[in-house]
Amino acid sequence: MTARIYRPARTAMQSGTAKTERWLLEYEPEKPREIEPLMGWTSSSDMKSQLKLWFDSEADAVAYATRNGIPYRVEQPHDPKRRSISYSDNFKYSRVGQWTH
């Protein structure tokens, strides 16, 4: 069972960068989830899918995986491209599209 080491993206409810500097080690599922016939709930017999380990750096997570013999793959984070836009740019004379009501 391989583990995935990555830095999670911020949630949709976050506007800042809080809680995005830590790295997460999660196991990939061995078996697909099943729907139980009695209640219709989704279940899984894979107990490692519930395990999440947080680390302060990528190096700490990789060291933990190698020390415990866990096969892993590292996913590098994709930082968002920031554009600086001001409100006054909507009313420039050199604007590409005409401003209408």
C-alpha cells in the first residue's frame, strides 16, 4: 500500500494561507468502497484510509516513510498565480472592452 505525501490546498472558506504549510501523509485505498445492501451506507474495510499523519516539512514526512518502510510518492504543491488588480482598472481609457451598465 503506497502513501501519498502532499501539502493540501487551502479550503474554499479560507482567504489566507493559514494551515497550508504542513505536509500530509495519507494512504491510498487498497479496495474500492462498497455500498452496504441493508442501509445503503458507503463502507470500507480498509482501515489505513482513516489514518492521516501531519508533518512540519516534506523532509520529515519522507524520513518517516523511509524509516518505516512505507512506499510513497511526493506531490509537489501548485502555488496559485496572483494577479494584482485594482478597482480603478475598470474605468481606464485603455481598457480592452467597453464598460457598460
